[in-house]
Amino acid sequence: MRIFGVNIPDNKRIEISLMYLYGVGPAVSKKALVAAKIEEGRKAKDLTADEILRIQNYLETTYPVEGELRQLIKGNINRLKDLQTYRGSRHARRLPARGQRTRTNSRTVRGNVRKTAGSGKRKVDLK
């Protein structure tokens, strides 16, 4: 089953399966099921095409999800860069933008770069 171009797992409960969509968490998932009048405990493979369409229509009209949300976030970051704000400059340099320290613990943003000194001894090649 596909919603917004994303494969939804069939063997999981529908409220868990909907969370595979970007921008849909537990709260939005439950709201979508209530609006579409679908019980929470059902598996994704047991849904009819009409029920899937009701879920998709609700999410599409109410919340930005998938590509639309990604574009919105990218636009917000580009706006910060264009205004040359501090946060925008941090995004541009691929550094943490929310006040975290960078001497250590910014490996996910900088990449897993480990610049630690070794013991100082060179290894002797075996002959």
C-alpha cells in the first residue's frame, strides 16, 4: 500500500504504519484515523481502498506532509540564509544551529571526524 508515494508496511497496525510518512507522528496519526472513522487496532492490509482514500484526503487537506513539508522547511532555512541571520549562517556552514557546543559532540552535523592524537610512536613494519 502506498500513500503520498511512500510504502506503508502491511503487517503493522494502521496508526503505526501512518507514522512512516514524513510529518506524521502519533498524534496526527490518531487524529487522521478518528476523522476517517477507522478503528485504531486494525492492520494496514485490512483497509479498503475507500478508507485509504479518506485518510489520504484528510492528511492532504489538514497537514503539510512529505514533499510539501520538506519544501516548507527548506524554504524556511533558505530564508534564514538570505537574511544572513546567525542561525542561517550556522545552517550554511553545516554546524549546530541551536546553541550546542562544537568542540565535542557535534559529530552528526560535522560528520564522524575524530581528530585525536595517537600515542606518538610509529609502528615498526615487520620484515
